[in-house]
Amino acid sequence: MNLLQFFFIIAWIIILILAIDIAKKQKFNALHFLVFLGIWWGLLTFTIFPNTLNSVWNIFWIARWADVLVYVAIIFLLYFVLLLLSKHVENKDSITELIRELAIENSPKKIIEWKEVFVIRVFNEEKVLKKVISEILDSGYKNILVINDGSLDNSRKILENFQEKIILINHFKNRWWWAALKTGLEYLKKYWKTEYIITFDADLQHNLDNLSRFFEEFDKNKDLDIILGSRFIKKTNSNVPFFRKMILFWGKIFTYFLSRIYLTDSHNWYRVFKSNVLEKINISMDWMEYASELVESIYVNKLNFKEVPVDIKYSEYSLSKGQKNWNAIGIAFRFIWTKFFR
């Protein structure tokens, strides 16, 4: 027995012990079992019949068994990287759920009545926040549900000055776009008596006057479940930067292939949906990739939808706070990871 064979015997024993330990803890799924079984079998075969491996692997045009070990090691490491990433995502989800439960528990318990309710996610918007809230209230709307997503500036203090007129829920730590919106929706499931839910930005990008277009479509078609704002369904007054247009173009193609619904603008926060679809929307992604998952949820649940033109105004302030163009790659990767590997 040479030194390499001795090393593989030790590795074989360690993997066997790990497999037994994981099995005892009932944390083995079928994929883990097959991976461990394959590695265990390979090590055992090499240890007992080292010279037979060359002839076996020649069938696959691999000249040396040593090359196989390199390839297997790479696959094995990749598998465990994905396993660790999955654990990281699970931990993140648990933290988000804990923050959500604490936020709702410590929020005012108020039944929301009236035709509609605004749901607004806020993160570090002290420069424009007062104007956004004041415009909605001055327009005669009565229900504003704000999720302060762990703001580090004076946003919370500004919102507390409106406490008599809005419902404020505070995340003690930032959890991103959909996590905050889902907190608002979970609150509404307990305390809502409204017909429509409006998702609205806190950075002055959305035009409040456009809201009438949504309700006109709901009045025309009572079967609609959700109406989505679009910067591109026809020429609007949106001043979308050129590179942002390019990213959004490829974004709608990407969303179409993975979610099977074609939208002219798949990543637009300006939406109105009927409150009775709350139970049908189940989204697991916290960051901006949730928009693609929302489109998929529309397809899976066969929700009736329509797009209406909206005027989105980009300013130096909103561009500085919004998504950078290169983040689109990260959004796409996270969507693919969550859809196919979680």
C-alpha cells in the first residue's frame, strides 16, 4: 500500500463517519445521499483496485485516473459551495421572518378600511419623504401603510411626525424591497378591509396623477386581479436613462423566458392589485429579483393582469439611490439560484 492509498483510506473513513452522523440527525436528502455514496464508492474502488481505474476511465476519453480525481474534486467543491450558499439563504430567510414578526407585533393594530391602501417601503429617504407622504394625504387618500426598512437617517423621525395619519411599521434592520413589502402585506392580511393595494415608491419617482389610469381599467374590467405600471407600453413622460432602458429591455426578455409572461416593463414598482389576491402571491426573494418572481406568480396562479402607462421621473437623487445598471447581473443570478437551486 502506498502513501496515496493510505490517504484515501483515511478520507473514506472520515466521509463514512460524516454520512452516518448526518443520517442520524435526519438531515440527509436524496441528493446528499447520492453524492456521499458516489465519493465513498470511488475512494473504496481506488484503494482496493487502483490499477483498474485507468482502463475504466479510458471509456470516457480520460487517460489517467488522476485527472478524474481532479474533476471529481472540482465538482465536489462546487457542490459544497452551493450547499453552503443554500444554508446562508436559509439563515437569511429566518432572520427576515424574525424581523417581520417583531415589526408587526410592535406596530399599531388598526383595521384599515376604505377603497384603497398605499404600501410604501422606505429606506433612507429623509430628503423627499415628507413631500411624498404629504402629497398623498393632500390628494384625499386616507390609508398609507409605511414600512420603514431599517433606515439609518432621519426617515423614521419624519414618519413618526405623521403617526396620526399613517400606519408605521419599523424593521429594526434593513431587509430589502420585497421583504419590506411582504411585511406590509402580512399586516394587511390581519387588519385590512380594503379593496385595492397600491405599491408606491418613496423617492418621488411615481406620479400620483397616474393612479386614475389604474382604477379606470379596474372599472372597465371587473375580472382584473392586478394592473402593472409600464414606462414603455406607449410613449410616456418617463425620462429613463439610455443604459437603464437597455437593462430593462433585456430584463423583460429574461423574465419572459423564465416566467412565461411578456411584459413591456417587468421591473416597475408602481402596481395596483386587488386585496383578494394576497393569499395567491407567494414570493421567496427579498431583493429586486422579486419582480421577476411576481410575474411568475401571476402566470402560475392564472391572475388576470394588464399594463397601463405611467410617468416615472428620474432625478439625480433617485438615480443615486436606485439600482446601479451593473446590479442587473446580480439580480438575474439570484433569481436563477432561487428558482432552480433552492
